[in-house]
Amino acid sequence: MRLEIVDHTCSSLVTIQRSSKVSDGQGGYTETYTTIATVMCAIGPAGENEQQVAARLSLVTGMNFVFPYGTDINPMDRIVANGHIYEINGLNDEPMSYQLQVTASATEIT
């Protein structure tokens, strides 16, 4: 199955971030995201829907990302693209494929 991408060339520069635990200096930790890669990919829309989050209406924007095969990305990472932060919803890493397909969404409180 191929994701529908308007522009099949890797023409968009995005940042992949990974969560890590950092000491808070008091015996505990805080979670922070650090950049692990800045890569070129193809981006296409995956649709929008509205959800109620914390008693507020939110617009959830879905995007499809197509990375070169072998890109270091996992389901717990997030993608920063065009000023938005996208949480990964799905990852299609088929063996013998030439590309890595990722579906992600960004939530904006309205």
C-alpha cells in the first residue's frame, strides 16, 4: 500500500526528535526532546478532524511523510515540519522497500 503524496520527491526538510530522560538534579528526571536528525522527505496531507480535548475543541491535522528507506525514526519520536510538531500515528517499514512511510498528526487547540 502506498500513501498518497502530492509531491513524490524528497523536497521538504524536517527534524526528527526523540524523547530522553534528563536528570532534574533532585533525584528525579524530566522528559525532553532532542533532535536526532534533520532529513529531506516528501510530505502530503492525510486529512483533518475535530476532537474534544480537555473540554476544548481541537483541530487534528494529519500528514503523510515519506522518508528514504533506512531513516532512523520510531513510533515514539516526533516530527517538526513547517513550524508544527507531529506525533507519529503509524510507521510502515516494509522490508525490501525503497521508502519509509509515516503517518502523523498535529493538534491545535481552537
